[in-house]
Amino acid sequence: MLKDKKIAVLGAGKLGESLIRGLLEAGVITIANVRITAKHQQRLDQMRERFNVAGTLSNKVAAESADIIIVAVKPQTVPVVLSEIGEGLRPSQLLISVAASVSTAFIEKHLAAAVPVIRAMPNTPCLLKKGMTGIAAGSNATSEHLELAKFIFDSVGRTVVADEKHMDAITGLSASGPAFIYIVIESLAEAGVKVGLPRDVATELAAQTVVGAGSMVLETSEHPAKLKDMVTTPAGCTIDGILELEEGGLRVTLIKAVVKATQRAKELLET
């Protein structure tokens, strides 16, 4: 679906780089058809050394010849980018924004033509093709545009199609979520060190335990509570650990973390 498409990635930061690397390693894009932009020439040079990808400091130049434009800048920078490219875009192009907090209506308002817009929220594990992305269609996007966007993000992980009203919640859960899980892994590893394990062994045990638990949820489609009960034998050691987690408020704290991140996601464009 992408082999003959020209793609412009506006803003080759960490997320933009993750997408480019993931798509290249998945073999679904041709590097000759990709052009990137960055704020500084040094970043363009760095990306050229890593991927042999063409770059320019001009968002307008990159966007005008692309079939698919991926806007991967910070939310506060989106209005500036749209002011640069908005007049020149055509309805035959597709604009995909991965900027948190920025609605499709906001983007469409800054475009001169009825360009189809898809709002996407991927997370950084896209770098390893283990990402999770939520996508939502703007008013001019068709089911075909959604399928194309889904194909892009399926190439670097999993994708869910959602109503746009849920995109801030997706940001708070799956985009911010890896940071929360890294803290969980770090804490489990520290606990392993506390009970006598070498740090490298404890970290590997903790990280693979999280990977395995996530795979169990996805591949069995069982409710996490049921899977938890499968591990929790009567009078065993797991129930004692769970009691400590409940007493420490882990469940409520994680819920509040997602709620707080979701609330912040609604405000990013304005700050």
C-alpha cells in the first residue's frame, strides 16, 4: 500500500524517527520516497547518516510533493506548521497528525482545501514494532484513508480505530503508559535486588514478566482479573504480594496517573 507513496514526515524528532525506523524495518516503505523536516540542519544530517533519508528545513517543500504528510511536531508547533503548508495542500493528499491534543477540526480549519485528515496517537515502542496506536478520522477522511493509516501503524505494532472523543484518553493510557510501566519494571527489579538477585538478572526477570503478562492478556483475550486469579493460589505467596499492592494503593495510583495524563493531554495545544 505504501511502496509507491511519497511520504513527508514533518518533525523528525523521537516519535518521527521511531515511525521511520519501524516502517523501514517492516519493509513497507521505500526510503527514496521519504522526505523529512527538522528545525535544525544538524538533525537532518543525523537522520541522513542513520537512514540515508532526504531532508529539508522547509515544511512547505516537503509537503507539496508528498502523497502522505505525517505531522510529528509538538502540539504547540502545529499551528506554525499548518500556516506553512495549509495553503498548498490538495484533497488528493492525506495528512496524518500524531500531535497530542490537536483535533482534526483544528487542523481542517487551517487548511485551504478539503484535505482528508487522520489523527493518530502512537507510542514509542513503535521503534521495535511493538507500538500501540489509536487513530480517528476527520470530516473529510474516508474508510479508505482510515485503512491506509491503519496499515501504516499496524506495520509498527497494533492499531485501534476510535471515535475522536476518545483520543485524549488514548494519549493518557497508551502513549503515556510506557513511562508508567517502566517505573513498574524498575520497581520490580529493585525489589529483586532487595531480595538478593543481581541487578541485571532482576531487570531481565522483571521486563520479561511484563512482556509475558501483556501477551497473555492479548493472546488469550481473558480478563486480567481472571489471569491474576490463575496465578494466585490459596495461601500462596502471590496473594501476600497482592495484599501489599492493595495496601500501597497501586491500583488507584495507576488509575489516577492515566486520568491525570488524559486531562493534561486536553491542554497541550494551549500551553
